[in-house]
Amino acid sequence: MLKNIQLILSLMILSLCIFGGITLIAHPQHSKAKFILGLSMLFWALLISIRLIINPFLDNTALFQPIVLITGSYVMATTTCYIIEILRPGYLTFKRFCFFISPAIGFTLLFGSYYIFKQEVTVYHGMQDLLSLSDIDIIFRITLLLCNMLYMIIPAYLTFRYNNEYTQLLKENVSDPDDYDLYWLKRIMIVLSALYIFYFILLVTHNTILYVINKVFILILWYYFFYKALFLKEIPWKISFAAGWKTPSEENIPEKDWIYDQAKTNYLQAINQWFQTEKPYLYRDLRLSDLQRKFPISRTYLSQLFNKELGVSFSDYVNQFRVQESKHLLETEPQTEITDIAERSGFNSTCTFRRAFIKYMKISPSEYKKIHRLNT
């Protein structure tokens, strides 16, 4: 019964990876991150197919199986590449991508050459066999396991190291950072951590129940990756990280230069006037790059104007105008639905509108409408 469930889950994962891979690669809103994940899903589907074909010829009671180690290394390497590309678009050039997955490729070739030369695969059935380092075969497997552990550590480190910076960069470049799901990295790490635990368990056991549970986690993981890649809004960078991991600086601005002081005052006045007269904040997908088209200054300069001179991020600056617009609509059109008020004020969703309104007004839109109605 459990083996049949395991087979059904494998076929479900296979179908999802084929469908998801083709969908992401052919997606009209093409990006390198989608392309990397699409290829990863198709490659994972290929590995599942190979495993299903050779599974009848394998000793399913064996521990520390090479096929599990090898497939695990490719999946971990490619999914980590996807996370890197989301965090730093453009950093993963073809050369860097090949270099990053080269350990997985190298160890696969090493394993293949070794088994062709040896003409047999060593089978381990107990923990005592695994703890013995007398056979070069087990040394190869442990080395590949260490490679897999490195691939596990990298996304955890990147999430811990750059999650706050990722969030801040969103706030500085888009007017609707809440619509970009700032916490997806942390959720991915929870799912990946659970998968890693079961991955280690599978290496040292042949318990069918654990195999079933692991496949359920794999199915959830791939579905989550696919869903997010399909619908997650990516940072609309106008800059590239191809030159390095750090955020590129477009220019060095002398902060104490009197010419700069005069220029920043003029730009702030011009931006504020533009927002008041033409109301660009009503465009729901307003970005910092839109300001660059209106004002011929760099992204770095604009970010400094908002963060250092006004003490707010670009998204906060825009939302202040949107909240003021919504207040005016709530007061003058009390019969209008909250959802319509949110849309006409430039917000992408009612939830985003409600959070922003409470942040600046300390009460919800519906409460504000009610209080204003009582006062009039």
C-alpha cells in the first residue's frame, strides 16, 4: 500500500515538474530566475524518470545510495541558484552558474568513472558499514554529502545575511513593497530545512513511511517554488549585479558640497510639486525608475533624497500621498466602498491600503469613515 502511495506521489511530482518547468520557461514575463527554476524542474523530472526506470533493479534496503546523493546535489544547487538570482538579478552569469554547479557535476563524473572502473556498486545495509572509512567508495559518498551540505548552507546564509537588505531595497525602489511578499525567503527556508532533515534520514534508513513523507515535502516544495515563481513580483531593477554581489553605486555624491545642497532642495521641491499636481502616486505600479524618466538623476541620488533628506523610503513617501487621497475620498464620498477607495487611491489591494492607512492614521479606513460621518 505504502509503495503504491510512494509511486503515485512520484508521478505527481513528475507531472508538476514537467508542467511547471515548461510553463516557467515559456512564461511571457520572462526572467532569468524563472528560466533557472524552469530548467531545474525539468531536470528534476528527468532524474525522477531515471529513478523510476532503474528502481526495480536497485536494492531498496541499501543505505547512503549514490542516486539519492547525486540527485540531491543537483536539486540543492539549482534551487540555490534561483534564490541567488531573485536576491541579486544579473549576478548569475553563465560562467558563474557553471562554476556554482561544477562540484555536483564533478562528483557525478567521479562516481561514474569509479563505478565503471570497479564494475560494481558497494551496498551498505547498516550504520556500522557507514562508519567504516576503509573503502574509498564511502569516502566518495561522504565527500558528496559534504558538497550537499554546502549547498544547504548557502541559501540559509543568504537569507540571514540579505533578507533585511532585500526588504529595504524594495522599499526604496517600488511604491508597493507589500505586494512583493517580503517573507517568501523565510518561508522557503522553513520548507527547505524540513526537506533537508528528511533527506539525511533517507540516506541512513530504508523506511517506506519516511520515503512517503519525504515525497510529500518534495511535492509541497516544488509547488511552492512554482507558484511563487509564477506570481511573485520580482524587483524591477534597472541596475545589474553582474559586476559583484554589492549593490552598484551609480555615482558618488559630495554630501557637504553647497552645489549639491542647492540641487537637492530644488529636486525635492520639483518632486513634491509633481506629486501634488499630476498625482503619479495614483498609478498602482509606480517605481523609482518612473521618477528617473521625469527627473534626469540617478537611482542613488533619488534614494538619498528620500532617505537622508526626508527620512522616509520611496514607498513611504508615495503611500503618504495615497493615504491623503483616500482620506479625501472617504470624506467626500462616504457611500463609496472601501475597495473602490483603495483602487482609486493607487493601492493594489484593500489589505495594503488598510495597513498603510492604519500606519499613518492609527485607525482603519472604515473607522475613519464612521467617525467622519458622526462628526458631520
